[in-house]
Amino acid sequence: MSFSDLFDSEFKQRNKGHFSAIVRVALADGIVLPEEKSFLDKLAARLEISETEYEEILSDPLKYPINPPYLHVQRLERLYDLTRMVHVDHHLEDQQEVMLRKLGIALGFTPSNVNYIIAKALSLVDKKVDADTFVYEMQHMHK
């Protein structure tokens, strides 16, 4: 196996972990709404998730571990995707917010500030900000 094959394999596994985390949020209320399905379809294509992998992850999203990104900006980008998935329902279920907090901790945010981070993330997504604005605002929320 070449070095590039190893890199590609690790990259695919991270993408699967990220996608499975978002599927967990989508399934937190027991159903996948059409808006959620559309978001999942687009995200799967963006993350290079094959149709077979897509179906496998939908059937068992716990199979893949959440691999938190090393860089803070990448964590915020993943939080943005997860928060958008929760918000796509246009009404938050308690179970989805709890799942989002758990995923926030899994992404590497600390338990002491995850509630504040999730509240801010939900507020920004509610305002329909784009990913760049989301990351900027999250990085500067204490200033």
C-alpha cells in the first residue's frame, strides 16, 4: 500500500465518521424528514460517501467513531454542519439538542462550555449565516 493510499483511506474514514455523526443527529427523533434527507444526500456527495456506504451508515450510524479534527477551525466547520442538521426541522426536539451537546463534546469542546457553544451555534444557524460567518463568529464570541 502506498503512502497516498494510506492517506486516502484515513481521509475516507474521517469523512465516514463525520457523516455518521450527522446521521445520528438526523435520526435522534426517530425519523429523517425530506429536508434532512436532502441535506444528507448533498453532504454524502461532498464527503465522497458512496451509495453503499451511505446505506450502511444510515442503517448503523454507531459503527463509525467520531474523529474530532485537530484544528479548531475544522471542529467549528463540523459543528456548523451538525447544527444545521438539527435546525433543518425548524423546531428543536430536546433529544436533538442533547445529541448535539454530546457530539460537541465528541468533537473536542469541553463539557464546561459546550452548552454555551451549542447555544451560540444554534443562534447563528437560526440567523441563516454561512459557514465562514459561523466560524468567524464562533472564534470571536468572547471578544
